[in-house]
Amino acid sequence: MMEAEGMDGAIVLSPENIYYLTGSPFVQGSIGKILHLGRDGRDSLIVNDLDYEEAMDKSAGVEVVKTDFLEKPSERLKKIAGRALGYEEGFVSVSLHETLSKGFQLKPLKGAIEKLREVKEGEEVARIRDSQRATERALERAMKVFKVGMSELEIAAEIEYNMRREGAEVYAFENLIASGRRGVYPHGIPSTKRVGGGEPVVLDIGVKVSGYCSDMTRTIFFGAPAEEAVSAYVAVREAQEAALGAAKPGMKGKELDGVARSVLQGKGYGAYFSHGLGHGVGIAVHEGPSAGPRGEDPLVPGNVVTVEPGVYLPKRFGIRLEDMILIREGGIENLTSFTKDMLVF
Amino acid sequence: MMEAEGMDGAIVLSPENIYYLTGSPFVQGSIGKILHLGRDGRDSLIVNDLDYEEAMDKSAGVEVVKTDFLEKPSERLKKIAGRALGYEEGFVSVSLHETLSKGFQLKPLKGAIEKLREVKEGEEVARIRDSQRATERALERAMKVFKVGMSELEIAAEIEYNMRREGAEVYAFENLIASGRRGVYPHGIPSTKRVGGGEPVVLDIGVKVSGYCSDMTRTIFFGAPAEEAVSAYVAVREAQEAALGAAKPGMKGKELDGVARSVLQGKGYGAYFSHGLGHGVGIAVHEGPSAGPRGEDPLVPGNVVTVEPGVYLPKRFGIRLEDMILIREGGIENLTSFTKDMLVF
């Protein structure tokens, strides 16, 4: 691509892309490092004093370059790089682009690195498996103390305590514990609300192990559920099973979404499934390819995507089930093994 | 500003800025909502189906507008907004800018909203206090089971379990538990490493309560520390006390940084304090104003900033102490009350 586009090299600023290419770790939301990919194959990771030891210990296949104190990484970049550089136009802000444009001629990388990340290699799948296993074991252990009257925060405390003990180095996202009518919130972070009376509780949970995310949703019940919740649960489960049965390489993401959506539409829940069916999972918990209604790319072996239909009845409750699948030659493998039977506590 | 710059209105896309202006919550890393600020004072929050219920329940002072399924928020924006719009040039990516420029004439907001966020009102300070109190109580409770031989992950499990029980709705950042030589890592997320032999353990921890962050670092010891660790601890504590004693309104962030830095330089640790002294804390755990060596803005009443000197000896250990202070008329208030005595487990 560098040759075709007349680039002397490329700069990578997204922490997830830097981790993917070098193994250099990041705190969520952090920036500051610059990875320079040379057209000659020589790559340099420019870091400040603070990041130097960790980058030296953990980065592979790259020369680690330390800036002087107060020297900006972009100043050091000028000493290393040519003039025409690829850059991540979907990540770099307008301000940063303006600053970098003073020293370089920037050309869009057009999502090339993100596209590579969509196809997982064996080692990456192994890490996602480890991550998912830690999540499932944690939930199994935590459930032993679930009972009517607990608060959402107490449920979160039990799950995350066991996630740490199962090796979670960090959470893959803000774990969501949303009961009753809070189950319709996309941002259903746990609250002091106590749970009971047959309420469905949406648990959307995941961790990172060795830098890779897992992502699973189960909806469980505190007390015997009412019939309308059981009906919605059964519909969501059928929609998910239909999608899991249909998924295969070559299918577009939006086609897979359509399989689950048509099941829910047939049961009268079409208007209450208000998000896409799924998304890719890897170093980021939300990455490509999309398995939503705008997913135009065909799924290919090595993709890891979620399959997560849901039904959200305003002012009532939400139900969602989410598995992660690996697209393989000729079919799929479900990376999630946690039960989908209705669990009542 | 809209009048002076000839804007018909402004669009706000950063989740933190939207939360600040409306109360509409967000998952870290999420985007998708558009807040339109009308020059006539009429504001609209454009959300998709999924976000609608939560936005209706939690947003204030703003009309919530729901898009049709698959309609992009930017399409709906065209029906509401004028042509010349302010936008967050430090947040919006080059790609997104290109898309929005097809329908609008975009003008930089120059960090105006972030600047407002730097000065906390009483209710905001109250939330930061609640958040900090939850963190301190959680650490106090967790410490009761600390003992030599625990792993960093077990330490994290105990702290976070108690954070949830103290009402943490989410963690403010990836809690760092970094022992021994791992203490020099800025990304010192907990590992399976067991702790003992007098090792210092850096605990950099914080939660969110009612949408506002807390941020505290303590360095504790598992077993009796060696003399070089004690010396470094004493130096860091002195540097912090000097900065806490000197902080006042009107002082530039870099001047405050200089107070702590000169103490550490005087003790021969100057080369080992490889980051800025502090940063603002609020809805985001890292926001303005800076109290680092590039902090040119004078501190003003209502700023909440961290004071966190550290010493990092490569291949050996790290020591850091971090308090959050509120700048007030005529002085400061330390929002952190957790002991800085050397704690040995």
C-alpha cells in the first residue's frame, strides 16, 4: 500500500493498532506513543520517558526510541520519518491532523490496519478463548450467592471479584448489570436498585486476558418471571439460535442480522430489537466486522463476532443473549459455552 | 461565541461534553449521539432507538429527538440545524469531519466546553467528594485482608469488591496494582505476580459516583521495605507536601509542578520523576487544567487537580503518592484524606 499510495512510511497512533503491531500495552484512552512503520520494513516506536521501560520489556519487532524530557514525540518523528506518511484518518482528530500537517504530507490509511485485525490468527483466538473462559467461570462462581433482594451493585461486586480471581487483567468494557425496566438502558451500569419479583436482569460482561476481549450477555431472573418475560426470553433465544445455525463464511453481516431480526419480527418484537445483531471482538470490544443491518462485508474465516439479539419493552424490561462466534472454513465455532437455559434465583 | 464566530449553532459529539451539558449518560468509548446547541438557546439531543428511553429518563434541559431506525443522526441534524456550526476539533476525526462537511460549514469550538468543565460548581465537587470517599472506604476495608504472598490480582479483587459495595457505578480508569519492578510501568495493570519481600506496591485507583471521577495513588509495602525504598518514599512524600503547601489560585500548573520537581531534584531523584505532577479530574479522569511542566494556565477556584509526584527506578521499583485538591479562594482544600504514613503488611 505504501508503494501504491506513494507513502515514505506510515504513522500509527491508535493504541489498539500499536498493541496489535508491537505488543506495546496501553491504558484505555491513552495516547502519546507514535509507531512509525518504515517503507523499508524498519519500524520505530517513539515513547516518552514514562513509557520507555514498559515498551522495552513488552514490545517486539520494533526499535524503541525514547524522547528527551518535554520533547514531543512528533518532534522526534521528524528525525526518523520521510515526508509522505500514511495515517489513521478515522482516529486522528482535526486538531492533531493540523499539527502533524506542518511537518508531513499525510495520506489516509483507509482502515488498512483495522482490516487486518478483523481476521484473527490462532494465537489471537486462543487469547479470546482464555478471556471468555475467565468470564464464564467467574459468573458460575458468583451465581452461587445470587438471591432475591441483592442490589445490582452487589451482583457486580460478586462477578468482578471472581473475574479478577480468574485472571482478568482488566474489564473489556463497563460491565452492565441492569434489572427490570433498567434493562432497556444501553448504559445499564449497576445501581443500588435491589432485584426481585421475577425481574429479568441483563448481565453484559467481559474481561481482557493477554490483551484480548471477551463479551457475553445473559439474562437471568430473580424470582419466578411473569409470562411476558418468559415469552420474550424464548423469542430472543430462538432468534439467536436461528442466527447461530445460519452463520457461515461468505454471508454478509447484514444477512446474519436479518436472520435474527426476521424471527423477532415474526413474533411481534421487531420494533423492540433496536440495535444491530453483533460486532467484531478482539483487542477492542467493538471492532469489525459488523453483524448489524449496515454490515456489507462478507464474513470470512478468522472473524470473531457477537450474536446478540435483544428485546426491550419500554418501561418494562429488557432481554438479551449474546454469544461470540468464530467464523471457520465451512461453518462457525461458538466460543461461548455458558448455559442459555432460563436461570431463576 | 456563536455570535462572534458567526455560528448558527454548535454540535457536541464528545460523550463527556454531552453528559456535562445534558446529564445523558454514556458508556466509555461510545459515540452516536449528537447534541445540537441552538444559537436561540433551544438545544436538541439526537439519539437512536436504543438510546431513547435512557436519554428521556436522564437528560435535562434539552429536547430529545429520536431518529428512525437506520437513519443516521447526522441526517436528522440537517433537519434541525443551520449551516454554520461549531464543532469539537480536538475530538472529531478527520473522516467524520469530512462526512459532516458535506452538509455543514464547521467552525472550531476551540475547547470552549472543556474550558467550562475545568471550573467545578458545588454539585460537581460534591460528586467528586462522594466518589473519593467510596475509593477511600473501599481501600480501608480491603486492607484488612492484605498479607504477604497475595497476588496483584487478588489485591485488585479485594479493592474492587469493596468499591462496588461502596457504590462505585463504574471504575474511573483501569485500576493499577503494580508491585516491585512492575511499579515503573505506567500501564501497571494487576498480574498474577505475588507480592512480598518488602516490595512497594503502587495502587492507583478510582471510581465514578454520579458520573464524576476520583483518582488516588498510595504506595504500600508487603514486608519490611529496604532502605532505598524508604528513602524514595520519604522524598516523594516531601515533594508532595511541598506542592500541597504551595498550591494556590493564580499559580500556573507548571509552577506547581516545579515545586515538587525541585524537591525531587534536590534529593537526586530528578531524572526519575518522568511525568507531570498532575491533571484535572471531573467527568473525565484526565482533563484540564494541567499541573504538569506544560501547564501554562493559572489555577483558578473550582479547579480540581491531582498532585502526584513519583520516583521510578528502572528494574527496581516505583513509588507514587496522589491526592486530589480543590483550588479555592485564597488556598486549597485537599479532597483526599487517606493516610500517607508508610503502611507495611
